[in-house]
Amino acid sequence: MTATVSIDGVRIRHEFFPGDIGAIVRLHAVLYHEEHGFDRTFEAYVAEGLARFVLAFDPTHSRLWVAERGGEVVGSIAIVGEPDGAAQLRWFLVHPYCRSMGVGRRLLADAIGFARDTGARSVFLWTVSDLDTAIRLYRAAGFRVTEEKSHVQWGKPITEQRFDLDL
């Protein structure tokens, strides 16, 4: 059975179905292009990582949450368990028309809770420095910046930041 929660008509579930991965890739590609100017190589980056996640999926240490509204995927987040006992938070995104509803906060809380429940010692993530809203959520959850690097990627200069949270 799929566990679900609903926030203002947005259904969050932690089981993924055929079509979800493609929808998550598309959502990332379109929104990151529209909001941040990323090129098509970002879509390939997201698709490659999600493909590896699905093919090696271990539900005891990894989980993907899908947020949907009216049958359309409007958000996602994942925890990917690492062999060293850490967990990586990935693919966190909420469509603009579902932001400020608490969906992102709920996704992040569920992901951290899952990592903690599976015995992960820490959670880490990589993001880009201009994602102010997401960074506020990470900081509020206790994450701290532990690394930063600037380079050209996805068709533009970016500064990537690694955030870590000890559990």
C-alpha cells in the first residue's frame, strides 16, 4: 500500500509508478531552464541520476517521494542511501504553483525522517547557490554549508554548495 498525505490538493506518496521518473526529469528540465537558464545538459544529468537510482533501488535505504496535483507530478524529493552510512538528498523540487503551501517543508521533513529511521548517520546534498528558498529550508532543518565550488556547468557559470546535516 502507498502511504500518502494531502496538502491543499497536492498528494504526496512515496511509491513511484511508470511515468513518474520521466515526469520528474521533465519538471526539473523545464523549471531549471525557465528559472535559472540551465541548458539541455541539465536534463541529461537528472535523467542519468534517476535512472541509476531506479535500477539500483534499495527500499531499505532509499526512497523517492512524488507530489502530484490533479494527476500531474508537481514535485519530488529522494533519499539515496550511501554505503558509508550517509544519505544523499536529491531531486528536491516543487512546481511554482504549489510553492508556499508547505509541500516543500513536508517533503524535506519526510526525507530527513526516513534517513534518520534507516539509521543514516548524516544527510548531505548538493545545490546551486542561487536557490534561495530551498537554501532557507535546508538551513531551517539544520543543514550547514561544508563545501563550495564555482565552475561552468549546464550552460552557465554556477556555484555549487554542499550542505550537511548530522543525524
